Amino acid sequence: MTAVVDQPRAAASGSPAVQRRRVVFVTGLSGAGKSTALKALEDAGYEAVDNLPISLLPALVRAGSNVEKSLAIGVDARTRDFATQPVLEALDELRASPDVDARLLFLDADDEVLRRRFTETRRRHPLAHDRPVLDGIQAERALLWALKERADIPFDTSGLTMAELRHQVQERLADDLRPGLVVAVVSFAYRWGLPREADLVFDVRFLTNPHYVPELQPLTGRDNAVGDYIRNDGGFQPFFDGLTAMLGALLPRYEREGKSYLTVACGCTGGKHRSVYVAERLARWLQEQGRRVNLLHRDIERRGDAAR
């Protein structure tokens, strides 16, 4: 579950606002995309530093004279003098500072996905010099468990391309530089599994499936004909009205609790028709409410028989 981090608060009336420097620790399993995430943050305007000795982390943050320049720091098992406890202590020290807004981004993926990535690239796992790759992955997972538990921003990259990871990291961290809640709306196929980053999941498989209409089967929920078909289902409008009423009540409360990012996932069988249409409608409604929204159709391009 995503940890809740307090948003920067304005100073009391009549006092100048405290300017806080954003610092993101980027860590996770080898092969899960740390280098890609760091590069994405660098392209988004962060100053990126990789594999800095843990003991130098606080000094690096303090050394920056331009507090408006956000900082991304890569930390993993290859880092000299690496241990989870010093990383957590450095993170806690930075969070205690009134002029620093520190976050921990953790990248993960399924063991088999990581093994395949190492096999395809012929890279050696940093903890498996003379052992099978899976042994190194499992050893590193145990080593980093405490960091994963404390992560503010978890990313599971099992089903993401590197381009998709770059896009999601940039959208999440660039938007997150401004105060307020960002809502990610994700459509997905149940056959490919739940999105692991989801905070709220809604199953829309109760709606009549356009997959069984020959002329609609090759289309997606973005097409008007599919949208008309789903909207004509008598169960759609009561469901959507209830969904928006619930979110309208929940979102302000999440904001008051300091939550900066909320992921709402809508799932159907194949991730192409019903979930896509509902996600599109929900994203549009959120924008009409003045919300910042990121929309992702995770499985819309996947191949296969969605009805099976």
C-alpha cells in the first residue's frame, strides 16, 4: 500500500511560505528500470545522481544552492557501503528538515520478468556472480524489503515497456511538484492481472460486452459506436452516477490526509472495450471537477482472445 506523505503546507498568514527542495530517492530491484526512471526524472528537470556512497547523501542535498532544482538520487545494491538502514536514516533526516521534501521511489517486477530481462541482455546480476540469476534476485529482494515497505511511490514494471515507465514516472513526479491530489485512471484486463499500484479497483464486467458484436469487436472504448453501445446498457448510468458520487466525497478526504497521488483502476475481461470507455468517461468527469488526471489504458494493445 502506498505510504501517505504530508504535502508541503503554506506558512501561517503573514509569514513567507517555506520553500522546500524536492529530493527523490530512486531504488529497487536490479533490472526493474532504475536507470530508466532516473533518466526520465533528469529529462523532467531533476538533477540526477547515481550510486553515490550513502554517507554522502545528506551532504549532497545540503550542498545545492538552488533549492528550486529538484534532486533524484539513485541508490541500490551496487552502491558502495550500501545497507538499507543508513538509507532509511538519511531519508528520515531529510524528512525532518523543514526545507526538504524527500520521497522514496521503489521499482519492482516479478522474479520471472527480472530473470528474463537479465537473460535477454546477458547482464550479470550484481548479487549472483557465481549463482543462478534467480538466486541473486531473491537475495536482493530480501535485502531491499525494508525500503519497499517504506516506499512513497511504488512502481511495478512487470507489464511496462521502458517508454511507458518513462512516461509514468515523468507524469507522476512532474505533476507531483505542484500541491494537490493527482488522480491516475487506469483501464486494465482481468486476464492480465490487477494493476499493483491501484488504490481503488472497479469491476465493470457486469456491463454488456461489445466483444460479442461483430462490428464492434475490432474497435475500442474510445470509439463512439462502442461508447453508445455501453451507454445504452441500463446498468451503466446508475453505476457511473454512484462511482462519481463516491469519488466526489472521497477525494477531498484523501487530500486532507495528505495523499498526493491516487490510482483508480477500471477492469473488464479484455481491457479493450468496457474498462476503456468507463476510464475515459471517469477521466473526463474528474477534469470537469478541476482535478489533475493521468489516463492510462494498460492493456488496450494486448493481443489475444479477450472472451476466453
